[in-house]
Amino acid sequence: MTPLEEVLRAAAPGVLGAVVRRYGDFDTSEDAVQEALLAAARQWPAEGVPDDPRAWLIRVASRRRIESLRNEQARRRREALPPDPVPAVRGDDELTLLVLCCHPALTAVSQVALTLRAVGGLTTAEIARALLVPEATVGQRISRAKRTIREAGARFVLPPDLAERLTGVRQVLYLIFNEGHTASSGSSLHRVELSTEAIRLTRQLHARRPRDGEVAGLLALMLLTDARRPARTRPDGALVPLAEQDRSRWDRAAVAEGVEIITAALRDTELGPFQLQAAIAAVHAEAPSAAGTDWPQILQLYRLLQALAPGPMVTLNRIVALAEVDGPLIGLRALEEAAADPALAGHHRVAAVRAHLLERAGDLALARQEYLLAARQTLSLPEQRYLESRAARLR
């Protein structure tokens, strides 16, 4: 990302928040801000970045919005519109905007697309590339999302049930991060622009809600997980599992920050699922080696997590930890019980975990079959190649 792109992306949420708060129309205001961003991208390389980029963008976007308003009312009282003062930026604008983009009337995919566009400042083309969908599809999602918000009568104010709405906001940010950390399909394991944007937005949310333990847990989880990214792939793009990663390549500054954040959150706030996941990531991050991992502690944390926020992936991860503590045969028995869950039917991770445990138990022929099954079930090419390579080693 160029310095100019960084300036525009950082300024975009505050600009949109100020314009929406002033005019109350998210749809038209968002279009006006996009026009202002395009104008800046054209003019600033030649004229230089203004001393106050955000104020410049707000003025231009406000002019575009006023022009649009006048065009709408041109048949009636076009010249009677009074001069409109430039709105100021308020401290809670970006949080209000983030909550609005995660409105419960929207589907999860629409929330993700709208958040990346309105709060993240990504263009439609950038979102399409990041999500590996056609640009027209992203444009349609964003248009439908804005229309849905308008029809729902949503206003640019923080809702009284903010704590409840923040649950959805956190989940959207987590979805964005996860898709960036391990792409669900395509030839690349990572989509760095998504994970980076999710961390940036979660930092902003944490700055505005420092006493929210789950926001802190989410930020710590992202930092601790992303810290391993430099070691997750080989030069040819092949996946490197956690146990085989070169830990000297982990981002130790991100690890230290993540550990500090989750330690404070666990000490000072009510326990929540994101905090438990971050605590698990911290145990992995602080282990000197794969062999030195404190698996009993991780297993206990997964048991707490399953009690607090049960889910199919939590179940699978708990079984992996259980096998590390009590052996692969115990893990295989637990996996057979878990595999009856319809939510796990056909998921490649079930076959991958089974293959790993069978390999550890010495049943190499059956392990090979399960690795190949998992490879067929995943849409991620790096994961597919990794699973096929595991199977090939068991010939």
C-alpha cells in the first residue's frame, strides 16, 4: 500500500461518519465520500497532500452531497437551499459507522462487504480481489446492503443496546480476519489485505471500547495468530503446519503485544470466548518449541471454551488437544462421536484430523486415505497440496 493509499484509507471512516451524521442518508453520503476519495487520488499526487486530509475530504464530499441534494430538489426550490456548514468529525463517528455497517438486518456477507467499503476504505475492486468474487457481485451486495439499511430505518446514532450490537461487530471483524489468515478458496493461503484491515479496525474499536474484554480478546487473538504468518508458508507457497514452523520467524513484537493485551483482559474483565481463544494462542506463542507446548493447559482452555461457546471447530480443536494429552486412540474415539454432528458432515478438517491421529497411531494406510479425502474436500489449493503431500509420504 502506498503512503497516499494509507492516508486515504485511514481518513475514510471518519469522513463518512461526519457526512452521514450531518445529512442522515448513508447511501448518498457514501457515494459522495467515494467521489471525494477518487478526487483526492487524482489531485493529491500532483498538488500534494493537504495539511488536513480529512477536512479536505469532508469539504469535497459535502459539496458532492449538497450537489446531489440540489439535483433531487431542482424542480422545486433549488436556489433556496441555505449554505451548508462543513460537518466536524466526532470521536464516536467511526464506532457508529461500524455498528451501522453490521446492522442485524444485513446478511453476514453483506456486513463484511459494507464494512470493508465504508469503514475499511477499500474500493469495490479491492474487496472483489480480496474475497475472490466478481466486482459486479460486490457492487450488488453493497448496493443491496445500503438499500436494506435505508428501508430498515436505521439512523446514524449509537443504539441503546450497544453491547448487544457489538457482538455482531466483533463477529464480522473475526470473519474478515479469518478469511485473510486462511483463505477459504483459491491459490493463496493468505489474503494479507483482509487480515491487516481486520486488525486495524479492531485496534480502533479497542481504543474506543478499552473496557470491553471481548474486543481486547479479539485483538489479542488476531495479533497472536497473525504473528505466525511469516512461518506458515514455504517460499513456494506450501503450507507449514504449526508443529513444523520455524518459530524464530514469528513476529515477536506482535506476540508480546498480544500476550500483554490478553493478560490484562483476563485479569480485569469478564471471561468470554475470544479471550479464551486468545489465551490458547498465547500458550502456543510462548512455547519454546512444539514439543514444549503446554497441552494440558490448552486442553483445559478448550474445555472452558466448549462450555462457554460450543461449536464444531471448537470440538475438533479440543479433540486435537485431547490426543496430545491422552494419546491418538483416545482422540480417535472422541472424533468418531463428534463426526456425527451434521455441522461437521463433509468438512475437510474432520478427515484431516482423523488422518493425523491415524498416522500417530500407526495405521498409515488408512491415514493416507483420509489425507486424500481431506484434500478432495478443501477448496484451498495450499491446504490441498499440503494434505496430498502428507498422503504421499505414507506410500
